Amino acid sequence: MTSPIWKLAHGRQITLGPQSVIMGILNVTPDSFSDGGRFSRLDQALEHVDRLIAQGAQIVDIGGESTRPGAAPVSAAEEQDRILPLFEALAGRKDIILSVDTYRAETARLAVAAGAHIVNDVWGGQREPDIADVAARTGAGLVIMHTGRGRTKDPDVIADQFSYLRQSLDIVGKCGVEEAQVVVDPGFGFAKDTWENLQIMSRFEELADLSYPLLVGTSRKRFVGAVTGRENASERDVATAATSAILRCKGAAVFRVHDVAINRDALAVADAMLAAREQAEKR
């Protein structure tokens, strides 16, 4: 890991490593796979932010366009109309870190100007590379995610991770983004079938060779439903918490989840176990 401190916009930072960091999900969209339409009004969204904070989220990730498979694209203007009032309403609050879930450079720029601290890009800077310039100019934290969409993948899931993510890291590095601003996400569920997702989980330790902190987003994903038989996405939170605990023990630092409370408890157990192991090793 390059740095235990994740440097963010507006002078904020997060310490990574000693304790799990939870990123609560807030989709202000009508069609997200799990919570579409629930938080479309500003008052609903603000209430949910307070709920996520009360449950233990340190970060809230706000998105205005669904990234589920087959979702209808929206214009940049519509995406911005959905999310910018929320960032403006939350700007300046010291009890939460704000993340914008977008691949659009202009949306990222406007969101950071409105108060966002982190840019979370599901295309890892490869769809709109100018998004890395936004991070470089503003000092925003940058989540670089792996995706298998729109390309031929390497049959080895970890080799494909390294191939794609190193291209992304090369893009952001050339734009002047500091290493301490970057966190990497293996992109569970993004053009990956159940077997591929489970392979990434089982071999997760290998991603440490990227030398960046790792964020994971398994929450309510289809592969979790396939393993448990839970067809309804909202019934997958217990299994999600199991994946969070497993991945914490394998090196993940940040957890993007819908149900903060259940994941907080699962991660508290994992954190306690890791701390006990570290203490025993020092004796």
C-alpha cells in the first residue's frame, strides 16, 4: 500500500488500514437495480444520508446514473440535475465525506466544486480520461475501478485485473494525480459472471501487488444472489456482509454497501480478529 492516508479534496483525508472504512450508497436515480426511485427527492436523499451516517458510514457515494447491466443512459445534464443540489446541500458538513459516482469529467468537476471529496469512476479513467485531470487539479480522491464491459477479457481473472488497472493507473499518473489520492476497485459484478466474481474473492490477496488501497463493492450484486438463491436484491445484505468480512481479512480497506449497519457489525468482527492477530505476532 502506497500510503495509509487517502488524500481528498477540500483538505479532507481518511486513514486507511487500522479500521474498515464504510462507503454508503445513495442512488438518486429511478432505475438502479436495488434502490431506484427511493431517494429521488432532495428531502428523501438528505434523510438517507443522515441514516447512513448514524449507522456508521464515513463516506456517502452519490450517483445520478444507474450502472446496472442494460440501464438506459442519461445525459450529462440530467445526471448533474439529479446530484448537484444534493452536494450543495451537504457541502461543508464535517460529519461525512462525499463521493460522486460518475465517469464524466464535467460532472466530476461540478460535483467537486459543489462539495464532493472523492470521484468514483466505474470506467477507471478509460472512458473520459479528463476525469483524471479533475482529480489532479482539485486534489480529489479517485477510485479507479476495473470493468470488463465493452472489451475482450483475459481468461485469467487476476491477469485481466492487472492489465486493465495498470492502464488506468498509467492514465492518472500521467495527469499528475498523486498516488495517495488513488484507491483501486476490482469491480465486482461489472461484466463478470458468478465464477469470475468468486475467483476474484478467492485470489483477492494477489491484488496487493498493485500497491494501492483496495475498495470493494459486492453489495447486493447478482453473484451474491446466485450463491444464496436470493432473487430479490434487498434480501442479499446478510450475504453481502459475509463477503465484506472475507474480503477485509484478505486486504480490502473500503466497503461500498447499501446496508451500512449489518456490514459495520460484520467488519467490526473482522477488524477485531485482524487486530488480535497483529497483537499476537508482536509478542
